[in-house]
Amino acid sequence: MHSYDELTPPERALWEAFPEGRRVDLRTGVPEEDEVATGDRWGPERTVRASVVAALLLGAQSESSGAVAALRIAGARITGRLDLTGSEIRHTLSIEGCRLEEEVSLRGASTRTVEIANSWVPGIDARLARLDGVLDLSRSVLEGPLVLINARVAGVLDLDDVRISGDGEWAVSAGGLVMEAGVFARRLTTRGGLRIPGAQLPGGLFLGGARLENPGGVALAAGHVVASTVECSRGFTARGTVRLRGARIEDLLTFEGAHLDGGRTALVGTAMHVGDFDFRTASPPSGTVDLRSAHAHWCQDGERAWPEEVLLEGFTYGSIRYGTPTTSTQDLETGEDGSAGGGDTTRTGDDVVRRLAWLRRNPGYVPQPYEQLAGMYRQIGHDSDARRVLLAKQRHRRRTLNPAGRLWGHLLDVTVGYGYRPWLAGVWLMALTLLGTLVFRTHSPVPVKPGEGAPFQPFVYTLDLLIPIGGLGQRTAWYWTHDASQWLAYLLIASGWVLTTAVVAGVTRTLNRN
């Protein structure tokens, strides 16, 4: 316990100001002299012991009636360790533009608003803390980790313009963090990863313009996070993997204008569920994007959004469209192409081509992504686009078959487009009918029974050869002595059987699939 007599002048000023909640400002007003980076050179006239701060917060000074006590100090050098472990604090703590020489400990503490803004701090340990107010660290520099494991904050967590350097893999460790409001970390810069697995963020996580650096490791570990919004946009940069495995994001997950430099794996979004998924990155991610078993109600991406490898097996979505990153609020609402930002656009053949190229980024043959895309096209009434996707699926599958299967696949493709282009059979039938009619017209066959039957009709005879079932009476009534015509007749009979088999196989596959 400190006595008033042993306090230094700045400590006495703080002691006297506390009961009324007045701010003690020790700044000179000269920017160069108030720079917290050089605060270790501030003299006794700006020095306050951390033990004095702790004593005031823990009740060493009586409160004034008619005023709300609070500890507010600016421009001070705070020496010693500010240790409030396990304490119950009923007063606001506001530290602004200060230099703290040792780590701040709020481990297991129960407190109200804590503000350590625009300050230099060796690190903050607030695991298991309960803050019945705001935790404001905006514009501060932490030369050690921020620990918020299993903490609970009633107000917002403000990390805007904060720089944090971890002493290991993680700069921020906040697994199990429970927020009643949002986490604002715009333009946050870290040396080490941001770890928040299992966090509950009903007010959202806002990382616009943030830069998370953990090369070769994990830049953002947010597995099984429950949030309303996760914003990794407007220049967000991750040097390391972004992990969102099993996350539940009710509204928006956006990487608009982001840079993902994750090495081998840029984004892990397996089994995540999101409302709107905006993946209009500023440039293609440097590593694999893993969306296996993920689900999005609505998805938007861009031409430069995807890396060479995208894992899409099990990825489902209600609607998907192309877009370009926007630069203003108005652009976000209307879209640069003038279409409604949340609506669907008229799809063209080019859209199908781009989508199929996207599906081919998935390694190997996986049927589900094709079925998902085709189902989406059917849902919006674009049946022809759906058939194109399913045809591409069969062509991709063909490459995985043995030689006989590939040969049969090529035959189905050429004749009826695997049943998705049945009109091709009609084209072949007309071409072969024309060929047979022209050739047979130049020669005269021999009747099987002279003087009986209908006269020879080249057109009807050709059709009779091409129709494998039933007959028109011409094929059995005439035969050829001309070798070329006889071989053509054999070819037309074989073609008829092939066309019929292909049509039946292709149409059966289509009907079974639909």
C-alpha cells in the first residue's frame, strides 16, 4: 500500500484526480517529445509506477460523492508490471499515449472499460478476463502477444491501427473469446498469427486493410468461429494460411480486394457455412483454396480470384456469379457493371466457359462440382447451360476410363453428346440418308423375286437400311451385284444399329439423372 507522502508529483496528481475521474495529461504538446517509441527516455516528471495505478483501481483512494471515479492518464511512462490478475475493478481504466515498461496482466480479472490507446506495451495477458465494457487498444504498439483466451467482452474490441509482435507463432491468442459486440481490427498489423478458434462474434470480425504476417504458418486461425460477419477485405493481406474450417458465418464472408499469400495452402474453408461468400480477391492466391464440404447461400468471385488448384468436392451454393472488386460503398451496393450487387445477372455462354474452367482447377475427376453447377443453372431456368455442364462432366470422366470405355465414350459424344445433344443423331441420320440416296441412285440393284414387290426407291431403301427394327420392304426385296454399293449397304446397317444404341444409352442416362 502506498502512502500519499511517498508519491511523486505526477503520482499525486493522479491520486487526486482519481475520485472525480479527471484525466491527468503529462504530454508536452510537442509531437517529437510525446512519441511513445522513445518514451523510455521520459524523466521523473512523466513517470508513474504501475503499483500506484493498481492501488487506485483496487480501492486505495476513496471515491467522491456526486462523481464517478476513474483512472485516466495520458503521456506517462509507467514503470513496473501492471498486475491486476484476478482482481475485481469497478472503475474505468484509460491509458493514452503512454509507455508501459512491462506486460499488463488482466488474467481472470473482472473489470469495466479498459482503454490502452496509442501506447507502447510489452504485451497484454487478459485470458479468462470479464470486461463489462470496451477493450480499446487502438493505435497502440504491442511488443508482445495479446492473449484473450476464453475472455468475455460486453462491448467492442478495438484493435484498429494496432501493431502486435508475438513472441512465438501467435501474435493474438483468443481461442474461445466471447464477444457481445464486434471486433474491429482494421489496419491491424501482426508479426505472428491471429488465433481465434471457437470464438463467438455476434457483432462480426472486421479486418479491412489488416496485414497478418506468419510466413510458412497460419496467419488467421478461425476454425469453428461463430460470427455474423467476417470482413477480410480492402487490402487485407495474409502471409500465411487462412483457416476457417467449420466456421459459421451468418451474413457475409468477404475477401474482396484481399491478398492471400499462404504458401502451399492459402485458404482452408472446409465444412464452413456462410451466408454471402465474396471471393473477389485482388490477385490469385498463391496456394490452394480448399472449399470441400463448404456451403454458401450466395457466392461471388472474379476472374483473378482463384489459384491453380481449388478443392471443390462437396462445395454447395445457392447462386454464384462473377464480379470485380469495388472501391466504394456505392459500388458495393450496385456493382461496377450496374447490376444489383445481391442479385443474379443474365448468364451467357462465356459464363459457362469460365465456370467449367473453374471446375477443372479441382484436381482429378470429381462429379459433384459438375452436378452442383448444373443444378444451379437448372434452378434459375438455364437448362441449356446445365446440359453443357453435364456434357463436360462426361468428357472429363471419359479420361479416367480404360481404352474400351474411352472409345465408347467418344462414340456417345459424337453421336448424341452423351444424351445431352440428341439432335446430333438426327444430323447423322440425315447425312447418311443423303449419302445413301445419292449413291444408290447411280446404280440399279437386282430384285430378289423378279416381277414382285414395289419398285426400287433409293431414299426409302436407305431409310430401310438405317432402321434396325421393323422394315419398309425395300431391304429384303433387292440385293446388289455392285461391290461398292453392297459395302455401303452394310455400313448403313451397322450405322443404324450404332445410332440406335447410342440414342437409347444417352437418353436413358439423361432420364435417370433427371
